[in-house]
Amino acid sequence: MSVRYYFFSFRNMSHKVFVYGTLKRNEPNHHWLTDPNNGVGKFIAEGTTKNKYPLIIATKYNIPFLLFSPGNGHYIKGEVYEVDDLMLSKLDILEDHPDFYIREIDDILVKKENETQTLKCWVYFIKNFKPDLLQRRSMDNYSSHGNHGLPYMERSKRDPTYNHKAELTE
């Protein structure tokens, strides 16, 4: 009698994600990317969007939002991370994808050894936004402690009965 052994290898898919706000290093939500309970999040490089977009701070909680309005705004500076399936699913929960933010693949420019490469990365956008948001001051690089004077308010300090999303979406 012969015994056969079958070995299956399960590999977590690898995804590249571009972060531009509170998930960046030294920002209030960066711990999401470094917590092993959320999966794997590995810093790859600093990057810039290939297209211009408006990056604004809005709501009474001073949250950064990237509005999906290609050609308007600035080339956005951020960071590229390689994440596994679990981390991507946790980021989707944080960003309330697909009910609020929409996660889409976009071109991100990164410099590697004196040459610029284009990476296809997931980016979280607000697509269904109020048009008057395009009149807000837009920036190219977010920091919660920037000279804008609008520090991010962490979720634990927010009023759970207040719907801040209504300030943005139609």
C-alpha cells in the first residue's frame, strides 16, 4: 500500500497601496499598517500621483480626503506599501470601502536609483462628493500637524451620533 502526500501552498496575495493621509509614517493612523494583527504592511517607497487630484481637509474632524477629480489640484505626495489580503481587507474597513471611499488602481511615480518607475497601486478616493468641495484649499502633501492648523481628530474622540460623511457626499 502506498501513501500519497499532497502539499498545498497558500500564498497571501500581494497588493500595492498608496497612502496620502493619516496612514503615512508619523501620522495618527499609521499603526494600522504596522499592527501584525491587521496583516502585513511593508513600506516600499515614497511616491507621487501621476495625475493631479484635490487633496483637502474637511469635516469638523479635519479628515484628509482625496477627491476623484483627475486634472484638478496637485500631484499628491504619499507612500507606497505592499500589503497582504488581510491588511487590504482591514484598510477597506477603515476607509469604509466601497460605501464611502472607492478603492481604485492608479499610477504612482516612485524614484528608484535615479530613475522614475510607475507602479500600479490601490488608492482610496471620494467619488460621490459635493461639488463645492472643489473650492476648498487643496494641498500636495498632508500632515496632521501641518501649517493648515487643522489637526486630525481620532475616531475615539468623535461623537458617534454625528454623520461626518454627510458633509461630503451628495
